[in-house]
Amino acid sequence: MSIPSGRWSRETPWEMPFGGTRVDSLTGLRWFAAFGVFLFHARGYLKESTIAHEITAIGYEGVPFFFILSGFVMAWVARPSDTAINYYWRRFARIWPLLAVTTAGTVALMAWWWHDPVSKTDIVWTLALAQAWSTEHFMTMNIVTWTLSVEAFFYLAFPLVLRLLLRRSSALLAVIAALCVVATAGTRIATVWVDKTDETERLFVASPLALIPMFILGVCAGLLVRRGWRPPFGTGVASAFTVGVVLLCWLWIRNPDAVPGYKGTFGFFDAVLMPAFTLLIVTAALRDVRGERSILRSRVLVKLGEWSFAYYLCHVVVLKVVAHLGYGPVTGLGRNLLHMAVAAVAALVVAALLHECVEKPAERRLRKLLPARRSRVA
């Protein structure tokens, strides 16, 4: 991931004080987020260990982490020479081919092996990246694909969001970032007073409109860094802070009545973890800018991070395949840990193949279809 050179100023808001620096640490962080979501979906293997089952439930927060990271990266790499058509095409080339292939694979397994009913309407909603707008088609077939529908909305909104935020003062950007956390907390708190139906829960917790504050928070953080904002601490403190907040969420799970009226569930963890995730992303990126050593930039973690999108898309389907092969949750923690390890490795192998054989070549070929960029004044 590269960024342009130059100096930041209010009058030339696109220029950045970093010359061609790569921020591979963010790629490494993506792996931990994707694996956290895997643990969330695989926590059935850990039902005999209360602590492990509770902690892995927090793995869902890898999803909000991805939303914040997307906003940060979009703001980090934005250039005035780009056009909306080129930007949208690159985003399409990045996510849709792998979505199409994994959806086709899921449909084939459902029809020919699992003998589950296949809805053509569900397929259309999924491939159109629209399922997050429908309760009926929200979580069908490969259940994780709803988040791609949310991401697609973020990508669609990004040019407008950037246009609105680009000329705002740094102080106002900080206020907007704080309000994004407050807005997320507000939607979660509102669920306490509304009827607990699938429609209202999706609307307040998992709809694109309810989740866009996470993306905007990332955009604000990216713009503030481009203006020269620096946290008063580094990645070590940010990592420790994130771990500490995760432990607080775990304690909340263990003591669900600690906050009267608000149970310790993943919906309420979103707003609690948003500041920690943002600081972790910012400090990791700045560590790379300064050229400091980082384990997140290790060859292994960067490669895992490159596979993380494919891993995220395929892991639930692989878990189901592994269970059908006799390696699902059973009695005995030791056997369950072994079966979960089999599922994790199998998902990694499938993800590597999907990345190298589908995701990377498809994105490369589609990007070649882009017309030559036409420069325009920012």
C-alpha cells in the first residue's frame, strides 16, 4: 500500500508528508480481524470451556474493525487525480469476483451435497451487494456476505463523505469522530426500548446506515493523520489498550447485569471498541511511516493479511464442510480443539487458493480495463 509524497496544508488537502511509504502493518492487522471472526463462528467447538466460549464471542468485533480500517485506508490513499468511475471500478474489481466465485461454490454445495433449498432471489440479492438492505435476504447462504453489502454502500458513499469532510477543520473532524462513537452507542442503546424483532435488530445494529459511523470514523482518522495529527503514544500502548478493552468486554459477558438494562452482548461492544481500534490502526500505520520495526510487517503476517479477505469469505462454508465430514463439535474439549484446528487450517488452504487463483488474477485483469486517468483539480 503506497501513499503519495508532498506536504499537508489546508489549501492543498490531498498532499501528504510521507514519501511512497508502505503500511504493510495494516495488512497484518487484517489477518487478526479475519481470524477473530472465524473464532466467533467456530465457538461451538469451545462450548465445554466457558471462558474460551465467552472470549471468542468477542471475535465478531473483527467486523467493526474492518469497517473502520476501510474508512482509514480510503482516506489514506485518496488522490485528486482519481475519478469516481475509476474508483468504483477498482472497488468492484477488488471484491466482486471473489464474492461471485464463493457464492457459486456455496450454491453448488447446498444443491448437490447438503441438499438445502436454494433461492434464486437470495443469489440475486447477494451478487447485487444489496442483501444488507433486506431482512428477508439479510443472512442467507454464505452468511458473512452481508458485510460486503455494507462495505459496498460505504464505497458508494465515500466520494461524497470525503468531499464533505476534506475541508473541515481538524477540530471539527475530531468532534465528528467522537460523534460517530456516540451515534453507534446510541443505536445499540435504542435496541433496549424497541420491540425485539429481526427487522428492528437488523435496522439498529447491522444495517448500512447504522454502521456507517464506523466507516466515517476511519475516514476522519485518516484525514487527521494526513494533516499531521499524532497520538501521544505508539503501537505498544494502543495494543495494550485494545487488549484491555477486550478484557472489559469479556468481564461484561461474565457479569451481564453490571450495566443495568444493557446486557453484555456483541452489539454493545461495537461502540466500546471503536476508539481502541482506531488508535491501533493509526499507530500501526505511523510506525511504518517512521520506518520502525514491526512484527505486523513480518512476511508471514503480511501474507496472511493478503489472504484475509478470502479467508473471511470462505471460513463459514469451510466450517460447514468440515462438520459434514465428521469434524464438527463433539464431546471432549481436546477433540473439539483438534477439530477446530482442522477447520482453521482447511479454511486457510482454501483461502490461499482463492486468493492466488481467483482474487488476485481477477482484480489484475479487471483493472487493466480501466481507462487512462484524467487529472482534475482537487
